[in-house]
Amino acid sequence: MSGKGNCYDNAMVETFFKTLKSELVWRTMFETRQDAEQAIGRYIDGFYNPVRRHSALDFTSPAQFERMAIN
């Protein structure tokens, strides 16, 4: 947490949770908590990081951005 009055500290995390909720959670009915945990894990590891383009990364996926940074 940042100092009092700094409203930008958690902006990236809040944006991620908003995206996660709007693209997966609000569109899915989960039977159990375990089903939700597995679906969220698949979303992050199978779509969000390797495939989904991010405007903060010049519209590349995080995995692609990391590969470009290594080269």
C-alpha cells in the first residue's frame, strides 16, 4: 500500500481484477469454489498471459513481450 492519498498504487491490479471479472467470472456459473479456482487458473495461464493483448504492452501479450525483451 502506498501513502495516504495516492490513488494510483493498485491501478494495475484493479484493472486485472476488473478484466478477470468481466471476461470470465460474471459470465460463468461455478458449481464449487474448486471449479472457480481451476477456471481462473486456466484463464490466467492459458489465455491472459500467453494470448490476450494488453494496451500497456503496446498491444502484445505478456508472454510475447517477455520474449521480445530477452532478444
